[in-house]
Amino acid sequence: MRCIRDQTIAKDQLKRLSRRTTGEPQRKAIQAVEEILENVRVNGDKAVKTYTQRFDGFLPDPISIPPQTLKQAWEETPEALKSALQLAHRRISDFHSRQKPKDLSYEGLHGEVLARRWLPVEKAGIYVPGGRASYPSTVLMNAIPAKVAGVKRLVMTSPAGATGALNKTVMAAAHLSGVEEVYRIGGAQAIGALAFGTESVPKVDVISGPGNLYVTLAKKSVYGQVGIDSLAGPSEVLIIADHTALVEHVAADLLAQAEHDPLASAILLTTDDNLAKSLPSHLEAQLKDHPRAEICKSSLSDWGLIVVCKSLENCIELSNAFAPEHLELLVERPQALSEKVKNAGAIFLGPWTPEAAGDYLAGPNHTLPTCGTARFSGALGVETFLKTTSLITFTQNALEATEAAIKELAHSEGLHSHAESVNIRSNKQAN
């Protein structure tokens, strides 16, 4: 990991890290994704099966996994893992049930009734990544908010291994979460199937869940055809640490991010020069016999960064500019410092709150904005699967009290019939 002490250089390096999926690789991927999506739109299951065989090494015939197989996966799950999944399910459900928005209705100045009603989408598609690792936690973090929102039909896709078998714990989590429709497909072709519908896969209204570059670009392309949660890129953590932070905690938390993916980014901003100097040796020690050591080393080498700052205010300034997905505050007064954070997907306060707690079972969602998008977006939530409808009820008195203003605005826009639709109700002719 590169260590920097110059704040100007640090800003430039953080900008580089936030753009780690752009450039020529993305341009080539966009073209490939568009071809895949169009083929799936036109040829349905045939295209999905062809791409799955080409990219994942097996022919998904059938594409779907029977509910009984999901139930069997749950029944065969070891008891300790069952208990962990159930605890996570309870905590995530409890948190998301508290964030469900309420309808509103009130009477206006002239007796009119104005309201807004929240309604769930009918069908939601959940994408669960596979490949380098399997993520039952992602099943919970996507299915639970959809269920809390009231979505009647959940459709899940996830890439299977070369044998065509889906990870058993992923299937167990689907069963626990009440997901009965699961399809063993991944990549851009799975997003296309969810967006357009095929002979086997139903068209959905919203697609949620993280994925690789191809999945993200596919979600971006089909947005408008369907809703999406966000454009989640490679994961990232930024740790702000002072003299109170334990170097072994910092090293472990950085590696917890780096082990996700070679494109994952792990960053330390610290006011403690000794921490910065001792960190590399602790990282090396913890990487000894690490099962994902090569992924970690690639991530830290290409996208890791240590910045020594003069003050915590400098740390916050750099962090707010970077807008990290995960922000850990390993400082003496984390609560006070958190109040200065403007941009972050999730904030983890103090030495007893590793990011792993949030990834699995704290309660708030772990599907978060990445690559600087925390500047304008937040975590996946119940609202992701809801839509709002406005309800407007005017009385005659209310319309008569506002008709002059309505007509004035209509005429200002050159829309004659807008004004006339008010005139005709009050039996008046336009001047």
C-alpha cells in the first residue's frame, strides 16, 4: 500500500480510486453488455442458456430451481449456521420494519384533500452475486426489505458453479426469506431476463442487488424499462484512525474489504504516523496462510492507500470528497466526528463496530453506494420496492378559490385547454 503525506497528492489518489471501473475496460464491457441484452430481449431463454454455458460452463436446463430444493438446502444446513442466519434475519427484519414510510393525507386551505399513498411494486428481481464467493447475506439484505414493503412476488437469480449447482447456503437463505422463485443464471443475461422477461423468467418491476461490472452496466442500461436500486461498483472501506486505534484492528478491517475482489479498495486516513508505519507489517502477518491472500494482495497493491493527515478535520475533508461506501471511525470520540460526515453509505463507530457486523446482521442494509455515489444516494431499503401515488380531491369551493391562479399559469405556458378545463367547470368563458 502506498503511503502519502501530501494532502494534494492524496486528493488526486482518492479521485483515482473512485474511478477504478472507468476507462477502456468499461467501454469494451458496455458494447458486450448491449449485445447480450438485445439477444436476451429477442431470443429469451435460448440466449440466456447460451451465455450461461459460455460464461459459467454449464447449460441451465431447466433454468429454475424447485422450491423443494431450496427447502432441502435449509434442512441440510448445519445448526450453527441456521442459527446465525435466523439471527441475521430477525435483526434485519426488525430494522427494516421500522423504516416503512407512512401514507399522508391532509385538508388544504380551501377544503381540498391532498394525499400520498405508498404502494409496493408487484414483482421484484433480486440479483445475488456468485463467482469468487457466495453471499447468503445478500439474499437477506434484498429479500427482507422487499417482503417488508409488501412485494407479492420475489424472483431471485444467482450464477451457479460449473456443475450447475447453486450454493447451498444461498438457497437456504432464499428459503428462510420466503423466496420461492430462484433461477441459476447470472451476469448481464440474468439482468436482461429480469428486465424483459423470457419463457422461464418473469419480467419484474424493480431489480436490486450488487454484481460485477457487467451486471452493473446491464442494470444501468435497463433502467427505465425497470427500476433499479443503485449502480453498485466494487466494494470499498475508508478508515479514519487516531492514536487510540489498534493497528491489528485496522489491518484486519482493511483485509476484510480487500478479500472481496481485486478491484476492492481499502483506505486508511490517520493522524498517527506510528500507525501508518507499522500497518504494512501487520497486514503481511495477517496475510500469512490467508485463503484469499492473492485477491487481498492485488487489491491492496492496486487500490489500497495510506494517508497521514495533520488533523482529523483533514481526514474528514478527504473522506467527504471520496464519499466512501463504508466508513469506519476508529478514533477517541467517534460520535462527535460522525456529525461532521457528509457523504458515506454507512458509518461504523468505535473499536467494537467492525464493518463485518454491518455486512451480516447489525440491521441496516449492506447494499450501499460505491465509487463516490454516496454523495447523492444511500442504502437499499424498503423504499426501493415502493412507489408513491398522489391523491387530489378538490371541492367546487377549492377550485373556484384557485381557478384564477390556475388559468394564469396555464396561459403563461400557452396551454389553452388547461385553462378551459377550469373555465368550463365554472360555466365561464375565457376572456
